[in-house]
Amino acid sequence: MRGASSLVEGGHAGRIRAWGWIMTWVWVSLGVVCFGAERGNRYAILIGVEKYEQRELELMFCLNDVERLGKVLAEAGYELWRFTDQEGPEGQPSRENLMRRLPELIGRAGPHATLVVYFTGHGFIREGGKLYLAPRDCRVGDLNNTGIPAEWLREQLAGCESRRKFLILDVCHAGAQEEGSRAEGVSSKELARVFERTAGLYTLASCQEEEKSLIWDTKRQSLFSYWLVEGLRGHADREGKGEVIADDLYQYVNRHVPRVAKRVFGQAQNPDRVVGPGSQAEVGLVELKPRRWKPLLAEIAEQIATMVQLEGIKVVGVPEFVVDAKKAELELGGDFGVLGRWSATTLSGFLAECSGGKFRVVSQDVVQEALQKKGVSARQLRSQTIRGLQGESAHESIAIGGLVVGILRNRVGQRISIQCELWDVGSQTLYGTAGGEAELSPDEWAMLGPSVAVHSNDYRPEPFRPVSARLINQLDQRRQKPHPMQDSEFPYRV
């Protein structure tokens, strides 16, 4: 009877557990729906015209620009509509398609939605000042009938209910005046002016008047698009907010694009912005998803290596990461244990792999010793100029030209913001930044230095919740209690 009773009770318990799983799913689903309704939907219309029917207008890498931007926006939860040469009939960037479909797509964005409209291709201005975007079947000599009037697009965006609208223009590529035509190529900034009085619209332009939007062959993207995408991946979030806002992105591209344009191309290219009435520069474009620690450090190393090579720095070092915290007890090492040192060592290794023999990465011990001789802590590097920083290694004196200052911010459970800055040692020039949201594993959490007891059932899975996130929350709670060795009943004596 006991066995039968156990079977019955077990079946009942199983049904209870099953019902619990169902209710958990229902509550999680409702939470997602409510959160999505409060935040609003996210839409992106990406237009890239590369293969113009007027052959002399053809461009390079516009498809790559759309694909890479689309990938980062899709990961951030955007619903995408692409208009490129590689799409089906309804997705071709023709005048008829765009002028028929854009009003309906733009109109889907309600008051709480976020809308991004991106265009890469040619823009033109006719005699008399009328501005046009060039679809695939555009004829420069007949823009009235084959171009898309910028004023028409402005009217569509003005009629959109969304208060979170972004227009990104990457035009004025090389190329484009037809012999005998009264039209000529127009810059992104000139086009952007058409939209400056559009309520709720934030416009980002790839270049100023009299400038070209340059193509970066080695990256197979436009120069502007490359840094745009990198910024949206999280590198533009300098303050560790966990999201990239409009002005973060503008500041990021405006730091990197002009420097690379000058260094690589010997030309000027300066992005610009136009903020319409009621548009908020603090509005978020993407919320960052945390990534595993080492893959994020590897991605940061790639970005830093690109900057080091562009600036011609021959020797670079990575001191121990510092903690950007308001509480004095959380400064260097406090509450982050050896995680800052391990991160610096790991980043140094990835940087060396990315160097391609074009620059040298000195060891962390060499950097720390050189800083100690100067009486400068890693935390002071962002505000203090250092002249003649010399490292000593194997009877060799090494002039260190650049330092990568790593910063850990805002730990909430499993998430920590990482920001790395490349500084010139002698001039206190900030060359660039890279970073993102990192996700601690239990092993990385252990580097923070607390002592807690871990039980086997801590690893029990729960529906819709990663084991590591739950475990770290439990361990954080336990670290507030007395040291486990103070418990006389603790089973493992050391």
C-alpha cells in the first residue's frame, strides 16, 4: 500500500510540478508582453542601393553596410525591412517600391515605438535646390520622375506618431554627375537639413558639405557605416548605462570617422546630427545584451588593435583594470578582487594576437612597475600626463607609447559594464574607446574574492532562468553572512 500510495502522491506531485511550469510560463509570457507594450515595438527600414541601373552610379559595399547594420539591430530586437539589390521583387530599392511601401511601413510605428530609417546610396540636388534620394532606377537627368524627393520622405516621417524616430543618411559617395545634367551630388548634411524641423526626429549624417562619404576597402564598408555599427554593438556606451543612446552614437562616430579619414585617406569627413523639435538626444537606440567575458574582451582587443595601428603606436601596455565607483571602498581591487588584474592579462594576450607584428604588447608587470616608478596609479591615467614612460624587461628599456585603461562599472548580479580607453602616454590624447556589457560566470564571480559555501542543489535548473544567474544571486546573498568557517556545523574543515 505504501508503494501504491507513493505512486499516487508522486503522480499528484508531478501534476503540481507540471502546473507550476505552466503558470511560470504564463507569468513570464505576460511579463514579456507587458514589458514589450510599455517599451514599444522597434522597427528598422534599411535601404541600400549598390547596383544602379545607370551603371556609372554603381557603388561598393552598400549591401554589406545594410547586412551588418541589420544584424546588430535584429539582435537588439528590431523588426527589419530591407530594400537592397539582393531582395525579392517587393524588396528591390526601386522608386515605385519605396514610394508605395514606405508610407505604410513608417505608419506602423505608434507613439511608443522606436523607428530607424537608414539610407545608403546617392543623393542629388537639382538646379533650384530641390533634393532627392536616388533609388535603383534613378536617372540623374530626370530626377523629377525617377528620384525620391527628400521633402516627400520628410512628410512621411513627420506624419509618423512615434516620438523616437531616427534617420541615418550615408550619401555623397564618389561618383555621380551625368554629362549635361543640371543635378549634382549632395552631401549627407545638406540632405539632413530638410529634416531639421521634423518633430521627434533625430537625424545622423555621414559627412558635412563639400565632403565625401569615404569607402573603407579593408573593412568592406563605408567608413561611416563601419563605426556606426561598432558603436551600436556597445562600444559607444562610455558610461556603462547598458544601452546606446543617440548622442552616444553621434559622439562615437564623430570621434573615429574624422581620425581615420585623415590618417588613412588624407581627407576630411565629419559626421553631423540634426535634432528636430521634441527629439531627445538621450533616447536609447539599442539595449545591450551581456556577453561572456572572454569573447567580449577579444572583441574589444580587435577594436583597440585597429586604433593602435591607425595611430602608429609601436608599444602598448594594459595596466590592471580600475573600478569606476563612487564609494571609496570600491576603488582599485575593492569588491572586484583579482578580476581587474585577470582581465588586463587576458586583454593583453588578445591584443598580442591581433597585432600582426605591427606593434608590441608589454606585460602587465612591466607596465605596473613603470607606473610605480612614476608615482602614478592606474586610476590616475585618465587625468594625468606621463612623460617618458619606460618599462624594463630582460635588460631592455622599452618606451611605452600607449596605455589601454580598462574600467569596470556597475555590477548588478551577473552583469558588469566594461569600458577600455586607448590613451597616448605623452600628450594625454584619448584615441578611442571600446566596451560592452559582460556576463560573469560562477568561476569569474569567484575572482571577486568572497568565501561562501556552494551546495550541489545550487545547480538545479529552473524554468526560463539560467543556472549561472540564479547561482550568482544566491552566492551574493550568502557573502553577506559570516564566513562559512565560523560555522561549527560547516562540514568541510580546511
